[in-house]
Amino acid sequence: MNAIRIIRTLGPVDLKNIRRDALLMWMPVMPLMMVLAMRIGVAPMTEFAQTQFDFDLVPYYPLLVSFYLLLAPGIVGFVIGFLLLDERDDHTLTALMVTPLPMTGYLLYRITVPMILGLTMTLAGYPLLGLIPLPPLELVLIAVLGAFSGAQTALLLAALAENKVSGLAVMKMLNGVQMFPVLAFFIPSAWAYLIGIVPSFWSVKLFWLVADGLRVADFGFWLVFCAGLAINVLVTWALLRRFNQVIHR
């Protein structure tokens, strides 16, 4: 069964399940709300901080934007993760094992869809922020690194949670871990890379460097990108193996 057929088979089912769940239906709206809030609110907040406290907020724009870069693919991952929990609770995964749909194809669908959606959401929403313009190629490569967190979040949620109720608690924990790399903004550069064990670190770190003037023509750009890509691929592969073990219990 080719990729197009898998998408045509599973895609409508996923959309139907999302429409039936109020939580899942509203979660994708959160990044849009964040974009609008930052688009409308950051400029007045910057002016207020400057006039009232003589504090310049502009140097912290990269930190503010980092939250969106982490949130957009992460939200997609949570939606897919809850769909996986539903399928596990309904024994849909067990039923899929006896259908013509190969399990390898199913697993690839489950990691590629959140990555594609996370990439799309990041690229669509970032220009609307209007805070830190980036060259298109650099933005795409940053979004590629960030897109991995969508697949990782979905696989972690499905592997760690027993059901959708416990999934909410796991979601809060994963959200904290996912946002943890923003602390690196306040850590001197060399020590900040210790946080690189958290895969989502690499997309925001590369973004901060690009915001400071690093470009694809620089060796340092590709050093950070390739290190982040290697770590994200390794972690995604490990999580995929773990999820495969869970569904075959």
C-alpha cells in the first residue's frame, strides 16, 4: 500500500475523530491565538516597558518567538498523540494488524503527518508574528528541526499514557520538558549546549543564532543544524521503536 493510499485511508478517519472531540478540535487554534496575541500585544507592551520602567524588550524578542516555535509543532503532536491513545483504547491498532495496511506504513504515517503539519503551521504562522524577519531558507531549516517535536510528542504521549485521562497529566509534563530549552537563552553559549539532550533545544538555538546574524553560508549554521538533525532523528527512531513495542504487547 503506497503512501497516498495510506493517507486517503487514515486521513478521513483522523479528521472525523478530531471533529468529535472538543479538546482536539480546539487545540490547533492555540498557535493561532498566540500569533494574534503577539502580533497585537508585543508592540504596546514594548512601549509600556520602555516608558514606565526604562526597560528595552526588543533584545528579548527572540525569547518570545521561541515559545511559538516550540508550541506550533508541539500542539500538533499532542493532537496526534491523543488520536493514538483513542486507537489504543478502542483496540483499533490490534485490528489494523490483520488488515492489508502494513504496520510499517502506519508508523511512518503517524510520524510524518505531525512533522508535515508542524512544519506547515510554523512556516504559516511565523511571518504573521512580524517581530524578527528571517531569510526564507534559514526559516525553513529551523522549522524542519522544530517539526521533529511533533512526532516525538505524539509518540511519547502514546507510549507513556495509559488512557486519555492520564494523557492530560502526561501532556502537562511533556509541555514543561518541551519548553525547558528556552532557559538556554539566559545561559552562556558553551554551557547552553548541555540542554541539547532535549531535542527541541536545537531549533530554538539555531533560531537565536540566525536572529543574531548567522546564515546558511556560515559553517557554524550547518554545525548546529546537523547536530540537531542527528539528535532529533536518533530520538525519533528510539521513540518509534518504543511505541512499536507498546502496540505489540
